[in-house]
Amino acid sequence: MAGEELNTNANRPEIAILEKELRHISAIIKQKGREILNNYTITPPQFIALQWLDELGDMTIGDLSNKMYLAFSTTTDLIDRMEKNNLVQRIRDEEDRRVVRIHLLSEGKKIIKEVIEMRQMYLGDIVSDFEKDEIETLSVLLQKLYVRMSDEMNED
């Protein structure tokens, strides 16, 4: 049914405009994020990995690969480089020694905190002339959009 709804809405001009605006906003956020990361010795994919570890806790390389939509070998290389920079550590599972989990270290947490703060400062500057209720409405609507999209992704 969601596909049918999507097809009927796809021709609406408002949806086309919304898609374009979201795509453009996403590109700007991505670019700004890369500019902020230029101050650090990590790549955007490494930062994404750090964020997942910070949000979800210790993970196997396989779990992290799935979250990042990367090949296992690519994620392994990513972890190797981050481990050399003391951002993460591989830890063997106590119950099953075959399982290795990636653990976020304090330097990795520090980078996440600093980068997120800079992103928030950037966004704060962008919306500084918005009214408080406009920011609240935007936040509520974006959260609603995120939940819908997330729910649909989890159905697959």
C-alpha cells in the first residue's frame, strides 16, 4: 500500500519540490561535515563508524559493515586505520573467543563530541533568524519524516 500511496503522491509538485529541497540540504550537510572533518585525521566513513559505535556500543565488524552498507573487507580496513590512531580497539568476546567486538576509545569519543558541537554551532548559525516556534515545528516534522522512513526501512 505504501508503494501505491507513493505513486499517487509522486506526481504532486509539492513532493517534487520537497525531494529536491531535502536532496540539496543533504548535500550541503555532507559538504559542511567534510569541511569540519578536515580539522581531524579521520575520513568521513571513519567518522560514521565512530558515530555508530558511540550510538550502539561495541559491535562486530560484520554488524558495523551492515550498518554502514560497506563490504566486510572495507570495514576491516577502516577499523585497522582507526585502531592505529587509537580511536577504537578490538576486544575478544569473553564468552566466545571467535567473536571480536570493536570498542570506541576515549579519543574517538572526543572527536565525535567536538565534531557534533561544531555541526550544531553551524546549524545554530543557519537558523539564528528563525523564530523559536519555527525551529520547533521543523524539528517535529523532520522527526516525523525520519520515523516514517526508518519504519519503512525496517519493514524490508
